[in-house]
Amino acid sequence: MNLIDRLFKKKNTDIPGIVAHEVGKLFSTQGVRYRVAGDYFSPYVADANCLTLFGSVGEVFFPIDYIASRIAGGKFILKKYADDSVVWDNALFNTLINRPNCLYSFQRMVYMHFVYKLATGNSYIKCVVPEAFIGIKTPIYKRCRNYWVLPPDNVNIMLKNYIPLFGNAEKSDIIDYYYLQYGLNTQEKILPDFIFHDQDGNADFKSHDFLKSQSVLCSVKMAIDNLIPVYKARNAIFVKRGAIGLLVSAKRDDAGPIAMTPEEKTDLIKEYTHTYGVGDDQFPLSISQTPVDFIRTSMSIQELQPFEETLNDAIMIASAFGIPSVLVPRKDQSTFSNQKTAEKTVYTSKVIPAANRFCAELTKMLGFDKDGYYIEADFSHVDCLQEGQKEKEEVSKIVSERAMSEFMNGIITLNDYRARIGESKVDIPLFDKILYEMVPEEIELVKTIVDINKKESNNGKGTENAAAEDKGK
């Protein structure tokens, strides 16, 4: 019986036991061994088991889904390097964004990509290029019409016999091909130039899988190990495995306690099971003809305090992914303001940097940079990021006014001013002169432009002042 059958078989109630078994396999060094140059190495890679934890343990699912879903929620746009303007009419990019393949949307593809990367440390995006276009030296985005995220547990990186690892080499000089084996009948060799392998790097170059990154879950091994016995203990209590106590006879005579007869035991069990309880045809109060006492033999869930243990482990796992403890689901929720601030921190420290890196590497992989374009993820629509927009605009206004003042005082040029406010250089001689180097006609032209900009920016304020003056008159 395979893992999927065991996980989802209808009559199976030992899910914690299965997950515990997978955790043991995940962190075991007695795994598959590879032979490289006559020596054996045990790679610390267990992609399938990491995905099992993601799908089976809520404390593992939460931080991965939290980050992946927010990155996928960004608006991915194409811009020009020259002036950072948005390109709306690039048909090939629009095809990628609208439908990267026949099954997935781009948002779903990005979500799957980051789930795989965060859970296993690695993700692979396959660019499907027709065989007739493989040898053509044009950007991949012009030759590719389908993009697929591959399951990382089914991808192996096959290296060249001689690897110029720390020398002058291209990707194809180190990697022979990526080998995809999915099921019994699906095997494929994929050229390295058509695979986008996203990973954070690996400091261990002794293993055959040194090009694969280690999962973040390996750093929280102890927290995951702690979760499993806690869930098993709670499960054992909920499904009534073993007696929580003993019903003993309270009858006594001069010689001492009198044991219950078999008939009394049978009647007592029958009454307890069928007559008394919380069902529609049951009574909440039990009346026993046989005097009995109750002796507890196990601790309650409250006394075991498993919820505190799971919360601590959940916080540890979330922290490994950069999620603050205040965002971890719990019984005593934190204040709304704290959660909003923490969510903004996650965006600025994890989500946006990860999305920017993904866009930069995808831009180079697909070749958009060769045509003067770059992909960008926009998160300006996110609610928690709107609070800082006003402060950002005020700072930008102060910088612009100070730079203009320096230009009018002959300290900087117009191109220096444009650089201060984040604009590109203009290749006109006038923009490389300070004010005192300009001829009178140029000075008048510049002053006219500056005066027009001031009137436009203060239009509302000027109208209000004029109305106030008229009222005073």
C-alpha cells in the first residue's frame, strides 16, 4: 500500500502515525545513496516527504501557503529599462500572464512554484520550446508558448562527466540534462537552457545533489518532531483508545469491599452506553442501581497542555520562514493593529524581496532583458501597504523641492535633479548645464517650465487663496 493510499484510505485513523513515519524518513540519513567518483554520499534531500508534511501538518502548511499565496497575488507587469514605463501591448508577455499552459493560470503557476521552493528548497519551471526552434539564438519567450512547474521530487539533475565547477563555464557545461520521471511511463530529458531552477543555494558541495538547495524544514527538525507525538496523544484521547478511568464497586460489608457481579457489570455498561449521553433519546444524568466509584487513570487534554506545545512548535516553524509569531493562528488572537503591522513586515521583508528576485531571474531566463524589458511584481494594491504611501509621497515631495532649490541656486544640473527624483538622464546639452552656464534664452525657458509646474502643483491651493482674497475684498 503506497503513501497516498495510506493517507486517504477511508477507514484509516492513524494519520499522525503515518506523518510521524514520514518525518522519520525525512530526517534519516539512511536514504538513497549515490555513487560519485568511487565514493558514496547520502544527500540530505527528501523532497517528497517535505511535500507530505506540507499537505498533512497544518503548522507546516501555514507559513508556506502564507508567503506563496501573497506572492502569487501580486500584479506582474512588463516594463522598459529605458524609462520604467509599463508595456501593455507585448503579445508574448500577455500570453504568458494570461495562460502559461492549458491547465494553469499564471497566478496558480507562481503559487505552485513558491510552494515547491519553500517546502523542498527547489522549484523547476520548464519552458516548452518546439524542437525546430531549439537551436535558434533568440530569447526563449519568443519561442516558448507553454510553461510548466515540475514536481521537484521527480526531477534529478544529471551532471557532465567532467565539471568545470569553479572555472569559466556555462550552465550547459556543468549540467548534462534535467531528468523528469513521473510515474512509470513518463520519462524525459530536458536541456538545461530550458529549465528555470529556482533555489537559495547549498553550502555543501560534497553530495551529488549539490545543485539542489536544502529545505528550510530541515532547520526546524526538532519542532516537527515535537508536533507528531502531541498529535498522537490528542488523537488517542479523542478516539477513546484505552480507558480514562475505572468504575469500581462501592458496596461494602463487614468483611470489606464487595465486587460487582458479571450481570451488574453488563447492566451498567448497557445503561451507560445506550441510555445516558447527549443524544436525542438519551438522558444527561446517569442513575445507577449499583453503588460505584470512579478512579481516573489518565490525564485530561487540559492537564497535558498539548495546545501550548503545538503553538510553540508552530511559532518556531513559522519563524524559520520569516513569519512573526503574532500572525500564527491561535486561540487568543492578537489585536488587529498588531497583525496589520506584522503583515506589512512580512510583505517588506519576505514577500516583495522574493517576488523581485523571482522576476529578475525569470527576466534573464526568458530573455526579456535582451530586448530592453524587465518583469516586475506590483503590490501597491495591498491594503496593509497603503498606510506608508502618504509618507512616501511626502518624502518624495521634499526631495524634489530641495533638488529644485539647488538647481535654481546653480549647484546642480537638470540631469542631477532628475537623478534625485528617480528619473532617467536626458541627452540634451541644456540638461547638463548649471543655471549660471545657460544663456538668457535658456534661463527664461527653464524658469517658464518651472513656473508652469508650480502653478499646476498648487492649482487647488491657489484657487482657494484667490477665493479668500475676493471674499476679503
